[in-house]
Amino acid sequence: GALSFVVSSYTGLASWHAVVDRLRYFGQAMDRIKVTRKEHWKVTRSDGPELRVSALDVGLPDGRVLVRDLHLKVERGERLLVTGPSGCGKSTLVRAIAGIWPYAEGEVAIPARDRVLFLPQRPYLPLGTLEDVLVYPYGGPVSAADLDQLLVDVHLPQLRPALGDDRMWSHVLSLGEQQRVAFARALLQRPAWLFMDEATAALDEPSEAELYRVLLARLPRTAIVSVGHRSSLLGFHERRLELSGAGHWREAALDRAAG
């Protein structure tokens, strides 16, 4: 019986070994992140009346500089569009402002008590019901009628019967539908500061324009920082921050903003 233990328990032992390996690699990755952040992260974060970026440098692990000496101020209710060629550091800049990119140095101030929401190009959809997905990350009780109307507002009425369904929504929904769900989150949670990193890249321009119009109408006091390539986004923003690579940038006011 003792000699046959390994054979009869092989499946369980293999499963246990796989779990231990995943935990070990996860622990090693977290240790590397702590070391990298300690060595490279030199951004001072503070409270303030608006979003203010001062003397911010953003780079890559190999030492290349993406943004150099950036000075930027965004007040409540303002809309800023960040543009530039691929690889110039637009998304990396947003990550540095969020505090999740370690290769940066400078100062970032933002109201500490305000609600901040980041919408990446591929939104995170947690496991659970569609209602759980919509209220992530802040949660809170919401009536079924409000959720129904929310799905209508972002042109997903077909999902109303599935609000209580528990599925892997990141596999069920297309990327365009996931981005509409992310907009629904913003409408529901009403953040004071909304950062959108290519958050409409999977949508056609008419759908993108409709979602922005709904967003601006429903959240007039929300400051919006968008990252995007399309010129159609210019009409929904008041200012433009253009990155050109190698640390260079320039800021300019736009002639008009929609909404």
C-alpha cells in the first residue's frame, strides 16, 4: 500500500505541484516588481485641487526617454486629448500618472478624495454576473431598472436579460461590446477624473461619437483625459497634448469641443 501511494496519487500530486509552481513564480514576479519600483520609481504623489503634473519624465526599462519635463494641469470638467504616433509613450504616460509605471520621475498631484476611473483599451471584466461586471471596481447597490437603462444608453439592450447570468464575460463579449460595458461603468460610477486609453479603438466612428456625446451630457463635471489616434476625437475635447517621441511634447487649445 505504501509503495502504491505515488502511483495512485499521481494526479493529485501533479495538480498540487502545478499550484505550488504558479504561487512560486507569482512570488518571484512580485519581488522583482518591488525591487524595480524601489530602484526606479521617483514620482512624488500628493493631494491637490486639480490634476497637476510637474517636471515629469517617463522612460523605458532600457533607458530611452518617452516624455521629458512634462508640465500639465487639468481642472475639473476639462477634456484633454493625448495624441501622437505609435510608440511615443501615450499609454505609458497614463500608467505613470496612475502610479503603475515604475520608470518615471517627477510630481503628480490629484484630489485624494475624488473618484478616479481608468478605462484601458481592453477593460478588465471580473468573474461573476453581468451586474458585478458593471459595478466594478467601486460596487454599490443599483436597481435593475437603472442597469437596464444603462445598457440601453450604451447600445447593449440585448444584454438586459443576462444581468444576473454568471459567465466569463471577457470570452462572451466582443472587444467592442467590452468597451461599451466600460463606458457603462463610467456612466454608472460618475468619477470625477476619467482616463480613457484607446477606450473606443474597437468601435466604428459613429458609435464612438455617440458614446462620447452620452458621456459628456451625463457627466458634465467629470474631467476626461483620452488617449486616441482618430481625428474625430478632437471635437470632443478642449485641449490637446501631442507627444512626438524622444521626450518631446506640446500642448495646444482646440478650436471647439462638442457636447
